[in-house]
Amino acid sequence: MPKDAAVEEFAGLVRALKARDGRSYEALGRRLSVSASTLHRYCSGATVPEEFAVVDRLAVLCGADEEERRALEAAWTRADDARRPPAPEPGAEAPSGPGAEATPGPGAGSAPPGPGAEPAPASGREPGQEPAPEPGQEPAPAPAPAPEAAPEPELDPVHARVPGLPPERRRRRRGWPGVVVGALAVVATVTLGAVLLPGKAPRQPAAPPAPLTWTVASDLWENGCGHTYLVRRTPPPPPEAADARSWAAAQGAVDGGKTLVRVSVQGKSAAAVVLQALHVRVVERGAPLPWTAYRMDDGCGGAVTPRRFEVDLDRPRPVARSLDGYDASGQEGRTLPAVSFPYAVSAAEPEELLVSAGAAGCDCRWYLELEWSSEGRRGTVRIGDEDGAPFRTSGAKGRPVYGYDSVGRAWITGENSGQGG
């Protein structure tokens, strides 16, 4: 592969990771302990990092799986080789000093000696005669031959000696300084990898420790009764809402058109924790699933529309918009004010965030990120489903729709409502 093509291939993979995550160069650089300009040079191909560790941390941070990380390392290896100067030809030696010239051979400025002729001595001495020392000087002892340098021992790559990591992950620099630096980088990589496994979200961030806790419920139905699932094959009768999670997991069902998520947030102590903002990060986007839509009800309503955050996953950069709720249970009804940031939680004052995320044109996997500050510290927690995996929502527009006939105990065709849910 040409040198420029190898570098561009590597830079393109780094740009794709950065675009997938959605954060700025500055925000990602803070997580990776590099400057925003350095990260930009990696993405543009102006620079290839000396070590793979920083790019591997970026891959883990952006949710890359093991296969993507191996492909990224292979591309880095090719780009790193392309940026290195070519090795000298075997046997080629540079002149030993300034002005040093090669000894002319036969034909270089003189005629070759005739047959049987002995070469003339360069200093005028007879052949075999030792030079006489200068008067009053002792002959200088001949210098002892310099010992041959022992070849530098080959060290196993630092990454290969860490349990649980593949042996092919190697480092280019060898020797003790490189081993020490490499070992520290590996410890950081292993620690970060344990916190941010591909496809998993941490329950708590590694540093700084979050002064808050949260719980997640992601298999919610609208008003406790309405929801749409996309399923590959005909499922059993719909479950009770309380059993929705196990039913959906057993059928391999995916939320059709809408996902409702409830996050309960609480401080760990009496100290206030200020929730600064709620972000949505789409980590994977594909075409909507070509499966059949199954509605869990024939339509239901409720007296209370809770306040919530609404998210359009079809947007290039989804935003959580806060909406008012409405309580119609009283005679006149009342508006439930939208949640507005920032606001504080503590151990005695928890808060619930209800997020309604809709999709029509994508099969999206996504996370929530909650920014917090408390007592001079700041941080962000990434929130996934109950298992730490990304939430998943697929558009259901145009798919066949079935509802359940409880009298006939069978799924029957119904009208497609667009997004469903």
C-alpha cells in the first residue's frame, strides 16, 4: 500500500470514531489526555501517533468493538511503517569522518602493477620493516580491540504480557524507558477498557467518582399500556407491562418507533449535586429493521401526561428537549412544568427524568449522558439500559402492524400508525 494511502486509511478510521461519538476535539482530548490540536492532526493525517495506546483508548471511549479495534491497530501499524525513514541497505557504511574518501582501486588514477611486481610501500620503507620510533620517545602501545557490542535483547511487547489481552498488540519502542512508559500506558488502557467495554456503559465513571447514583427503567409502555415492538417472527400473546422486559428479551424484540426511559437520580450524601445538562449520543445508526410491528394494545389513554424530555433520533445531532406535562385528573386540570437545567439533587431530594426517544428513519443505538457538578468537581455519567448496553429504537413506518385479539386469542392485522408506540 502506498505511504500516503496507508496514512489516509488510518486517519479515516480515526475520523469515523470521532464522528460516531459526536463530541468536540477538546472534549475527547480531555478524556484522552491529549490536546485538541493533537487529536485533530490524527484525524487529518498530519500526524501518526507514536504509540497505538492513545488511539485504542479513543476506540474504547467511542464504543468500538474488538474487531474494529484490531482493524484500527492494523491500519496504525501500516501508517506508522509508512512514516518511518527507510532502513539503510545491508553492508552500506557511511564514511568514518569528514573528508574521508574510499581508497582508490586499480585503475583509479594509476596503472595496475605488472605480473610478479610487488606493490611499492607507501612510506618508502622496505616491505616488512617496522617504523623506527622517534628519538627520545617510547613506542605507543597498540590499542586493545574494542569489544563487540552485545545485541540488545528482544523484549516481548508490553501488551502481550498483560493477562487477557491478545499477544499481537505490540509496541514499537523497546528498552527499559520504553518498557516503563509502555507499561504505564497499558495499565491505563486496561483500566479504561474495564470501565468502557464495547457495547457496555459504566455504572459509575472511573474518575472522578460520581457523587450520585441512578437506576434505569427502559421497557416502559405509554401510559402503562401502549407500546409497539418489532419482531422477526410471530410472538406469543402480549405480556403484562411489568413483564415486558423478559418478554421482549425472549423474542429478540426491538422498540418500534419509540422508546421510553425513566432515570431516577439521587445524591449519595446531603451535599447538593447540580445536574447541568442531559445529552443523547447515538453510537450506531442503520436502516430500520424490516420486521413486523406488534402493538401491545388497541389504544389507551391516561389522565396524566408526565413532563418529559423528547428526542428525535433521526436528527444528525439529537437533542433532549424538555416538555411540559399535563394532569387532567382534576376538574380544571393543571400543567406540569417542564424540567429545566440546572437543578440539584441530594440523598434526600431525588429526581426522575423521563425520556421519550422516537425514530422513523433509522435503527439507532444510543446512550444518555448526564453532566453533573458538586463541591468544585465536575463529571459526566453515561447511562444505558439495565445491563449497561445502548438503548435501541428502530423506525416502524411502513411495516405490517398486528394487534392482539383477546377474544379470538390471535394476532390480527391492524392499521399502521407510522412510528408506532
